[in-house]
Amino acid sequence: MTRCWFFPATMKVRAEEDDWRVDGEKVLSPENLEIIGNALENDGPVILEHWHYRGARSPDRFIFDDLDALVDHIQSKSVIGDAFHVWSFAAVCTDQNILASGKHPDEDGCVPRNGAY
């Protein structure tokens, strides 16, 4: 007989071979919150990359323009061991880094050459 086990998304599993430590990097440390808060205030939105502990699934990426919303996401949408990377949107998303761009055409296949963007 095959058994299927259901594990809630908030399951707290700690693999001891991953060398858990009290002095490890914590995404919501006061220092990190200050850095992120300053970036939000001075540069605009940040990109949050959310890696799921032990490869539970592919990483998710979000854009935040509010520190409280970012903190709420981390506190409510993650489990122990999840990892996070934060980038300044303004620093990494520049015209020089554009992979592709364009405008959505109308029913005739036309796009505007000008416009208020």
C-alpha cells in the first residue's frame, strides 16, 4: 500500500546536517532592516528573492515599495530556514540591462512611437 503524507506549508523541519547556528545571518536583523529601509526611502522599490529551504520549490521573486509589506511577507509566507536576497530595483533594473522591450499592439498590429510613460 502506498501512503501519501500531507505536510502543511508551515511545517517546521530542521535538518541538523545544515549546521544551524544562533549567530547566522538573519534577513530581519535590525541591520538588514535599516539597509532595506534606507534603500526604499532613497532609491525606490526593492526586489525580494525568496528561496525555499532544502529546495522545497523554485524561488519566488517579488517587488516591494513598503518595508512593512516586505516584513509581513517574510513573516507570513516563509518557514524556518528559507533564504532571502534583496536588491535595489533602481540599481539592477537599468536601461543598460533591458533584455527585451516593446509596446502592446492594437488590433491592427500598430504601436505608438510616442506617448506619456
